[in-house]
Amino acid sequence: MHVREIERRSGLNDSTIRQELRKLVRLDLVRSRRDSNRVYYRAKTENPLYPEIRNLVLKTSGLVDVLKPALRTRGFARPSSSGPSPAEKKRQAAMLI
């Protein structure tokens, strides 16, 4: 995915995304590919840490679905806007890794 796509899906600003992607590339966890004026990023699935990181992200993104309603009832979280469904968020998280 390119930076703008990650920005749309994550809600983070592009400077934060670029900074983190540079770190991930340096750590050899992500590869980049330039196509014209866009740079695309993809997880390096051959990295030995990939399966563990992927599982951690999937487990963590699944926790959002459990914690958000619990926190909302206790006044710690505000109701979400009409964003993606929990299943869609989990699918998007899986696409990021």
C-alpha cells in the first residue's frame, strides 16, 4: 500500500506514517517499491519475525472490538463515528501486515 492508503485506513497523519515506515524498512520488516511518484510498502513475509508480528497485530486488533464497548459504558471512550465495522477493521489490519 502507499502512504495515502495507509493514512486513510489508519487515521494517522502522513508524517507519522512515513517516519514509522522508514523505521520498519531499516529493521528489514517492510520493503518499499517505487512506482512513478508513489512508494508502495509491503510486509517482508520472509522475515523470521513476520508470523509473530502478524499474530500480535491480529490479536490486538481483535481486542478493540471487545474493549471499546466496555470502555464506552464506563465513560472512557466516546461512541465511534460511522466508520468501518469491526470485521472491516480487522480485515484492514490484516492487509497492513
